[in-house]
Amino acid sequence: MIAIDLGSNTFRAVEMACETLEPVRMYEKIVKTADRLHETGEISDAALERIVSAAEEAKMRLDFSQKVVAVTTEAIRKASNADDVIAAIARRTGISFRVISGEEEAKYTLLAVKSRLEKSGFESDAFVMVDIGGGSTEIVFYQAGKVSIESFPVGIVTVAQAYDSLEAIEAALPALMEPMAEHAARAKASGYHPKRFVPTAGTPTTVAAMKLGMDYATYDPKRINGARLLREELKTQLCRLLALDEKARQMLVGVGREDLIAAGILIFDHLYEILGFDEAVVIDDGLREGVAIAECRQLNIHEIFD
């Protein structure tokens, strides 16, 4: 089956073999769904064209003769023209997207991350997962089948476009992320004691790839899954990224992502502090894989985790 995640920055699709719950083929493209959303409140015509183009390209790369489940997240949740955009995508590509809540997004991602941790040989009985997206960040505490989930409207696209410099972002983040710190404090006070910090999505996976010597063209999710990333390594990779010229940055992290990844690293660094960890285990699997697993297993995402 095919699962698609239209995020605030990236169109991600996976063709999943339900027998093994492993990807057969994957596709992703930067579409900047949330570009200028914080200014206009709408998904732009240019963003719509990029989404349609990515969908058509995905249909040439993956086998769309099978069942397709497509979901979309924060950018479309917030956009005042969401219904029109979804209708236009369906009309032009035949793909019908469903807008999911922040809680659903977190549960699907948790399903994928927990599955990958287990396949990679990590204990998965108690951990905290963060999904740093383009328009939002989800923080999920998981312990023995119980979860504490919250979604926050802080993402790498919205933050990068709201401030003029990394210095301005750095200055603004403590206040922006205070609700995340409060969520973490409440979760720990109510009995969640995570043994591991597990980040997913573009910023953590890109930093892990940089550490492992990969660039955008040579990125390999199999090498990312289970990669360990120390907090102190974030500064090293950020300095490395900022020292490059524009073309070299684009080769390293992808065209249109260079400023976003820099902003994302600052968010990521604050999450280490908020959650009280110096090391993380990075997982590439995310929302699209979770949607695919749930569909393959015929799971009701609302009934999986309490």
C-alpha cells in the first residue's frame, strides 16, 4: 500500500510491503507547503503547484495501482483555504488528503518509531519522542502502553520565516518553547520516566546524516535508524553548515532547506535541555510509515495508545 504525508515543508510517500512492514520504495520532495503561511494565513498558489508536481512525480516512482492513504498536517490545519487546496489536489492528482489532528499525527509517528526501535534492537518500554516538523513539534512520552501527547505550533518553517536571523531565533526560543517545558514537567510529575530521547523528522535525521558523512544525495535512512547523536554534536554540525557557501549548503542538506535546518538545530538543541538528555537515538521512520503500518494491520490509531 501507499502512504503519503503532506507536511508543512515536505511531501513524503512510502510504498509499504504489508507482509514485512518494510518500505519497498520511498519518495520525498520539498514543497514548502507553509511558505509565507504565517503572513497570509493561506496556502499559496505556488505551494499548491509544487504539491501537485510532487504528487505526479511520486506516481511515476511508486506503484499507485494499490491502495493509497494520504494525510496532511499543521500547514493545512491552519490554512484558511484548506478545503479549497485539498479539493484542488484531489481534482488534479486523484489523491484525496485527510487532515489529521496533532494527536493523530503524534500517534501515527509513535507507532512507526516504536516499531523501528524494536527492529533495531532498542528497548522501547519508556522513551520520549519528538517530531520536529515544518509547522509544529509533537512531544510524546511513552511508557508501558501509556502516552502523554501534546502538539505545539513551533516548526522549522514557521520559526525560520518569522525571524530575520539565527540570533533572533535563539533569543525567541525560550519563550516559544516554554509550553513544551511545561508539558515535559507535567509528564514527569505524573510518572513518566523516559530512558531514551528519540527524535525524528528532517532536522534530527539531517544532522545525523551530516555526522555520518552523508549529504542530501547520498542520504540512507537505513543508516540513520538507530544513529546516536550527542547534544554537543549539534553545535559542531551547525558551525560546519554555516561555514559553507550557499551551493555547498544545498548539496549537504538540500535545496531550500539550508536556512530551515539551521533554525531546526536551534529548536532541537533546546529540546535536549527541556527533556534532560545529552544523547538521542535518531529514527528516520515517521508519520508516513506509521500510517502505512496502521493501514496494513487495520489498526484504529485512537485505540492503539491510551
